[in-house]
Amino acid sequence: EVPSIAEHFDSSFLIGAAVEPHQLDGVQGEIIKRHYSSIVAENAMKPISLQPNEGDFRFQEADKIANFARENGLSLRFHTLVWHNQVPEWFFLDENGKKMIDETDQVKREANKELLLDRLTTHIRTVVERYKDVVDSWDVVNEVIADEATNARGMRESEWYQLTGDEYIRVAFQTARQYAGSDSKLYINDYNTEVSPKREHLYNLVTELLEDHVPIDGVGHQAHNQIEWPSISDMRRSFSMFAELGLDNQVTELDVSLYNWPPTPAYREYEDIPTERFDEQADRYEELFSLYRELDSIISNVTFWGIADNHTWLNDRAREYNNGVGVDAPFVFDINYQVKPSYWRIMNQ
Ligand code: G3I
């Protein structure tokens, strides 16, 4: 058996993996227990999974993950209290079933905003109370910054934003802190946090919120990387900027796609991937973990967005851009759960 990744990095940061409840048994469960010190639900703790209809909380799948963490002494990251995606539509409907966004009457718009923020508070309170004993990091809000700014602050124009401005973010953090207490940490999570001007928009928002005493403890950097992008210096800069604000950093959704953007052409089958491509990926993993080690005083968790190459959202993306056929292979374990060159190279760090 190969040495444990989590043990290897024990003095620097937690090593995590995103999991689905069905991955907790058998070989994958054994890999999680051996190689990771932290887990996060890939989908099971998103609002649409936890409260598909108002007041109808479904904890069964999420509980499997929380219990696995409890039973095996793993740290649990919570993903995610608020998102514009995978959020059920009912949040944004008024009492008559009308879309809040279509309301033109100013008085009703104000009432709708209160209703929406109440629903948000209820969701957060219920979920946080259930899992606070085991969660040590919460993604409080996910992806609130736009890729291409359509307003001066670069805020994503989600329904949350259109209906409340940035108040939903403030309420979310305050509510999470109120019910979680201060034993666990609260994160603002996003992708392309290394990329300008998105990085600066995130930085400015966080600065403003901190000035207003909104309880943010850290920034989650998703880190959906490619082999040649983003640059290590952009990453170093981003981690350092947020650390200078007194914040923690976590790498929350690490993967290294084999493709550039767009991910085409893609290899049709896993067997079609040449070994040279895996070697290039290994070079990349080495430089990433070398950077994380260098910055281990300002990075507390490095979580992969999956366990092994047999299960990754990047396969769906490869298929989406290649007429339904294609695979990716972003992790350090292959489709048979064997270690790849990338594994050995991160273990050199
Ligand atoms: O559960 C349904 C199933 O009932 C249905 O038969 C099937 C048909 O398509 O869909 C299933 O839902 C899928 C869900 O994953 C659970 O497997 C959705 O279609 C699919 O869109 C969803 O994808 C997830 C995606 O978020 C949604 O945006 C990915 O698994 C998940 O890896 C991905 O994770 C996100 C992070 O939360 C935020 N950052 C980016 C990251 C990658 O996109």
C-alpha cells in the first residue's frame, strides 16, 4: 500500500476530497480513510438537495456523509449554504407563486426581499444546527462574483443579487456565525480567484464586508486548473492578497484538467490518453503542491473535487463540448484507483 497523502501533508494542511454518499463504501471508502483528512459533499449539501420544497428538509444523503466524517474522525467542509445554482425555484417565488423578479410594485418588492431573507435565514439556521458539531469550514456563499462584470463592483447578477443587492451575503455570514459559533470558520468560495479583474472584485468585496464587521474567516479558491493555467505567480499573489487581510485560504475544489479552454478535442476513452499527458499533469501537480507547501502558513486545507478519475464533473464537461463523447482525468488516482505519476510527484513535496 502506498503512503497516505494526508499523513504526508499533516504538518502543513488538511487534504480533502469531494464525495457523493454512494462513494463511502468499498474501495473508495478505504481510499478516503487512508488518504484524506477532510471531506466535502459534491452535491448532497447544496440547497436543492437539502430543502427541495419549502420546509421539506431531506437530510438522509447528507447525513451519510456527516456520519462518515464523525465515525472516522475526518474534518468536514460544508458546501454550500448559498449558491445561484442548484437552488430550488421556490426560494424566489412570492406567496402567490409569482416570480419575485417580475414584481414591479416597490412595496411588494420590499416585502419579497424580507421573505427571501427570512427563507435564507431559516435554511441556514436549520442546516447549521444539524451539522455544526462536525463541520469545521463552511462555504457560506459560493460564486458571488461575475466572470464578466456587468456592474461596477463585479457582482454576479443572480436572483439573490437582483432581489437583495449584497444583503444576502451579509445575512448569510451573520446567520452562519450566529448558529455555528466561532469554533468553525466561514468562507467565501469562488473559481478563477487568480484572474484579474475577478480577483480584485472579490478582494474589494471582502474588504468592504470586513470593514462592516461581516464575519468572514477565509477565502475558498476552487482551483479548477488546467495543466498550463493559471500561472503559479498569479496563484501566489492571490493567496497572499487575502492573507494580508488577515484571512485564511483554502483550496476547495482542486482538479487539473487535461484540456485547455474550450476542452476540445477530447480523448474518447481513458485508454486513449497518452502517458506523456499524464507526465505533464504530474509536472503541474508538483508545482502546485510545491506552492501550497511554500504557503502552508496561509493555506489550511487542500481539497480535491473528487477521489479518482472514474468520477469527475469534468467528464460531463468533456462530453458537453465534444458531441457527447470524451473523458478527462484530473486526479492523482486513476479509474482503477491506482496511483498516477501525479501522486508520486506531490509526495515529493
Ligand atoms: O441527481 C440528478 C439525477 O436524479 C438525474 O438523473 C441526473 C440527470 O442529469 O442529474 C442528477 O443531478 C446532477 C447532479 O450533479 C448530481 O449528480 C446534475 O445533472 C448535474 O448538473 C450536477 O452537477 C454538479 C454541478 O456542480 C452542478 O452545477 C457536479 O456533480 C458538481 O461536481 C459540480 O460542482 C461544482 C461546485 O458545486 C461549485 N464549483 C464548480 C463545481 C464544478 O462545476
